[in-house]
Amino acid sequence: MTALAQPSPLPAVLRAMRRRRLVALSLPVLLLAYLAYVVVAFDVAGLAQRARLDNAAILLADSWSHRTHVTRDNRSGEVRVAIDGDRRGTYAPERWPGWVRAGDGATVVDLPDGHSVTFAADGAVTYAQPGESPLTIRVVDGKVTSDLSGPVPDWVSASDTRVAVTTEAGRLAVTRNKAEVMRTLPGWAMFWFTLDSPYHGHLLPEILFGPRIDPERPNLSGAWEDFWGNPLWRHGDVAWALGETMLMAFLGTVGAAALALPLAFLAARNVTPVRALRFGVRRVFDFVRGVDALIWTIALSRAFGPGPLTGTLAIVLTDMGTFGKLFSEAVENMDGRQVEGVASTGASPLLRWRFGAIPQLVPILASQVLYMFESNVRSSTIIGAITGGGIGLLLTQAMQTGKDWEDVTYYVVLILLMVFALDAVSGRVRRRIIRGREV
Amino acid sequence: MTDSSLPPPAAAEAYLALTRRRRLLGGVLLALFLASLVAGWRVVEERSAGGFLDGLPQLLDFPASLVAEAWERRADLPRLIWDHVPSLVETINIAAVATLAGALAGLVLSLLCTRGLAPWPGGIWIFRRLTDVLRAVPDVVIALVLIFVLGGGPVPAMIAIALHTAGALGKLFSEVTEAVDLRPVEGLASTGATWGQRMALAVVPQVAPNWLSYALLRFEINVRASAILGFVGAGGIGYDLRNAMTFGQGRFDVAAAIFLLLFVTIVAIDQTSARLRRRLVQGAVL
């Protein structure tokens, strides 16, 4: 009887369902509208024009290969073979690679796919390739001329001052002063030793067990010196930079935790009874977190200059806010019964903390600190890019030149290895700490 | 009687010895830790432009000149703030789109690498490693490479942050998904539902509040990241900030305006998102 008298809940349920359906349908529509707005706002359509796909091609090619330049000086007739055209990568004449042959004053450069370039003794340069008649370029009266007849093929660009040939196999450019052939070869050139080091071209067993290569120095220390001080790859500097980045993360995290710990107790409800004090400390945490690493980094770099110190302090300040919040929550969620239990034995406040609270807190806090350390290793790479320290600086420098992509690849690989290794170590420690708590 | 409640002397002795050993080990570890801290600090000071104590007195110089210059031109401040609102919107847009795209990718990744839900159990290992790699690559690396190829602007930053977000959320999501109740999934499977239907109707409703909460947290992080990437050339408010700082001696009034804008935005987003997350986790309807 009473059940009948009550209004049926059905219409209300149906209304609620209709409302929900409306929400569920309008959400994707709103999202799509937002995305459409962003596509316009970000000028995605214009991106196609701005995108430099040739840059991408350079990047991809450079990251795994290098170019060897064979250059003839047209005045002296001297031929030089150098990796990346670099002085430190210049081959001694008796140690030229096999694809550059010299004889009777002429030099023949073999390129892949049967292409070849000949520097003749009389100064003529000939580019020969299968299926095409050879192209001969000469410098006559200060003008660069070729024996092309008919239309210029698309692999040649010619003017009075410069004739260039670009094919899949390689590149040739002849100007009044010099003729230069470039051949792309796979691999990172001179990664271990530069050509001016006596150890270049020797294998590890030869260095370790073979006869002394450089009469001045023992093999092992000499090779290490030349590798570590490799002027092109700068392995020593890179290692220092990586170390700096890790150090920034380590000192920053530990410093932040050390500063946050006492403050976190002040912000915890069950430790600090004074409401105003709690409120004040919490606002301090909110403030340092809100100011954010970017602003801290800029402000601090004005006082401490470029270098890892600025980065370290920026991490300290930003993470102090985060740790303060996390730690004070951990303290508030602490189980009070353990402290009471210890208190019931007549323990002093100090002992109550030592045996009632700290055993509960340490695993949680330590695990949070380790987690933050992992994340800070990545942050300190970015902070290094802003403030000028560590591997982040090297990375931005190498990128700004826009040509040292093999260096960029090297740094990226090292950064990834560093992040992986530290993640693995810290993850293992964290799991042990958490498991230890359960036992 | 009283004797029997005490441990035998040998056991007590062993316990005390164990404690002593532990304390010794702990002490040695602590000493090593402190030594590495001190040594690390020395190295950091050595490799920086100035020492900590040298820089400390100048710590307040920059904020002081910032405030002074901003105060001197305080009449301009509202206009300066207003001028940079479009860049701020761009920064937030980068973060929002990156969070959306990253969360979607993370969603798929997490389902693909959760045991019991993955459509190809053989692929779990691969997708987990993929998530790890995405998470490990610092976004600045991707952003800088993309800026070189795509030119400066918001898109490189967006892609970089989205990739990192996909990795980070993929891991967090899969931790949530692992705890999911499998009975609804089995129920749907018995009706012949496809994998997509099972995920959408049996898994997503269970985990949606937690996922949303993580995605919101990520959004807070991404706003900061997008401001930072702007500073390395990816547009938005960070880019304006760099221009302000490197313009001659530095346009400190502009910098002050941007700092203010950024600070207020970050705090507002943090607070709103924290409130939303609390409601989500407590199960209230949005």
C-alpha cells in the first residue's frame, strides 16, 4: 500500500540516464572541437611548408655515417684525404684508404656503384659513371668549364665559378681553387682514435698484448690517453658532463629531502598542533612548487652563473616543495598505535620517535626520494640545457651547429643508457625497501 | 617462571651481536653516503662559474632588480601580462593536447602490456619495454631533434611531451589495470564480445576514475614541461621568457609579468586538478 503511494523512481532514473547519455555524447564532440581549434592555433597546415625534410635526411644520414673528403688544391696540385674535411682526420699520404689511388701525378677516387673521379695530372677532373658518358671539368682562365654538350642533366649544376655533381654514389665540386670529392661511409669515424694518434687502426688485442706501438708510451696508458682525450669525440668531457648531470640529480634530490624533512613535520597535523604554523609551512611548499624549476633555474643562474651548481640548487628548491607535501602526508598517515605502544613502555619522546615513528616512515620516504631521483636524472638534462651544465649543454651545443649529428646520436645513446641504468638500480633498491617493510 | 619468559642468554647475545653488526654496517653506509655528498658538492662547486658562498650574497640581486623594474613600470604591468596571455594559452594547449594524445596512447599501451588482458600475451614484454623507452627519453631530446626538422613552434614540443606522457601513463595505467576485477571481462567474453568491447565495457569503467586522476596529475606536470621546452625554442610562454631575459641586459619588467602569469597559472591548475582528483578518487560523480 505505502509502496504504491510513493512516486515511482522510474522517471527520475530515466532523466538521469538521459542526462548521462547527453554528457557522454557531448564529451567527444567537445574534444573534437577543441582539437580542431588546436590544429588551427598550432598552424598544423603550415607545418608542411616549414618542415625541413632535407634536414631530417641530413640528420638520419649523419647519425650513422661520415663523409670522407678527397680534396685537390688546384694551385699546388696537392691532394689531401680527410675525414669530415677535418685536419685531425687527415690521412698520411702512405696510408690512404684503398679507394683512393695515386700514380703518375693522377689520383683516382673510386665511388660505389662503379662511379669514379679522376684528378688528372694536367688539372682536368673527370666524373665517370656507368651508362653515361664521362664528364670532364677544367679550369681555364679562372673559369670553371665542363665538356657538357646539350641540356644539363639534373645531377650536374654548373656555373662559371663552380661545377658540382651530385649522385647517389657521392659528390664532386670543382671551383677555381680546388676540386673536392665526398664519399659517404657508414659508421662513426675516428670514434676510438683520431688519425693523428698512432693507435688508429689497431685492434684492442694488439694494444693490450702486441708490441709497443708508440715508442714514447706504454700501449695501455697511451691508448687510454688518446681515447679519453680524443679531440673530435671528447670522451673525457662527455663523461664529465654525464657525471655532472647525475651529480645535479643526486645532490639536488638529497638536498631537497634534507630541507623538506624537518619542514614536513611542521606541516603535519598530528605533529604540529598550531594551525597557523601548519598553514604557513604548507603555503611555503606550494610557493616553491608553483614557482617551478624553470623560474628557479633562471633566477639562480643570475646569482651562481652557468654550471651544475645552479642546476643543483634549482632541483633542491623545486623538489623541496614536492617532498614537503609528500612527506607531511606520509607523517599524517602514520599509524599512531605503534607510537602509543612504545609510549606505554615509558619511553621518552625521543625514543618514541626512534622506535615508534621512524621505522614506519623511513621506507615510505626513502622510496619517494628514490623515485624522485629517477625523475630528476631526466630533469637535470633539461635544466642543464637551460643553465648550461652537464650533458644537456653538450646536447644543445651539438644541435645548434646543425651538423654534428653523430655527436647528438652519441649523447642521446649515453643519456638513455644513463637513465636506464639509474632507473634499474633505483627501482631495485626501491623494491627491496618496500618488500622489507612488509616482512 | 620469570626465567622462562626471558630469552636464553645465548639468543640474547646473538641478538645483540646482530644489532651491533647492523649498526656498524649502517654507520659505514651513512659515512660513505655523507662522504659522497661532500665530494659531489666539491666537484659541483669546482665546475661552476662561482662557488656557493660567492653567489649567495647575489641571490637576491635578481629578484630585487626584477621587483624594482616591475614596480617602476607598474602602470605597464597589466598590459604586459595581457600581452603574454596568448603565449600562455599556447603553452597550456601544448600540455593539454599532449596529455590527451599521451593518455590515449598510454591507455592502449597499458592494456597491451597487462597480463590477462593483453590480446597477444607474447607481446607483453615488447610493449613493456616500449613503455620504458618512451618514459626514459628526456622530452628535451625529442623536442630539440623535432625543432631541427619541423622548425620551431608548438608542434615539436607537443609531440615530445605526448611521447613521454604515453610512456609514463602507460606504466601507471597498467598498474591500475593489473588490479582490475576480471569477472566482468569473463562475463562479456562469454557473450562473444570482441577484445575492444571487453576493454571498453568491462575494464574501462572500473579503472576510469583512477586513470583520469593520473591523467590530471600528468597535465600539471606537462604544463611545467611545456613552459620549459618553450625556453629551448618550442614556442609558448617559455619562448617569450627567453626573449625577455636575453634582450640586451634583460627586460625585467616583461620577465616579471611572465613569472607572475606562470606562477598564478601553475598554482591555479595544481589546485583545480587536486580538487578534481580528490573527488574522482572518492568516487563522486564529476
